[in-house]
Amino acid sequence: MKPRAEGGVVDSKLNVYGVKNLKVTDMSIAPMSEATYNTALVVGEKVAVMVAEELGIKIA
């Protein structure tokens, strides 16, 4: 992810710069050579864990 000054849209926690309570994720965070179905599943799982942790939800 790029810093806002370099044209980035989200920070390392996927929060949109300048907008409260909005996260964005898609396959653009993965290198193109790694943009596969399995990578999409891993990205989705990682984001789910991040959001759950922020909400105080324990995931087994």
C-alpha cells in the first residue's frame, strides 16, 4: 500500500485515508503474478480477522 502522499488510498489496516469507519480491500493489494483464486481467499480471510479483532470478536 502506498502512503497517501504517493497516491495511496488505504493504510496498512485497509482504512481509507480521510474517511472514518471505511475499509476497502480487493486483489489490487496482491502482486499481479500472485493474483489467483487462492490468494483471494487468503486476502479475504486476513481482512475478516482484522475486522473481527478491531470489533473485539474472538475467532477460533
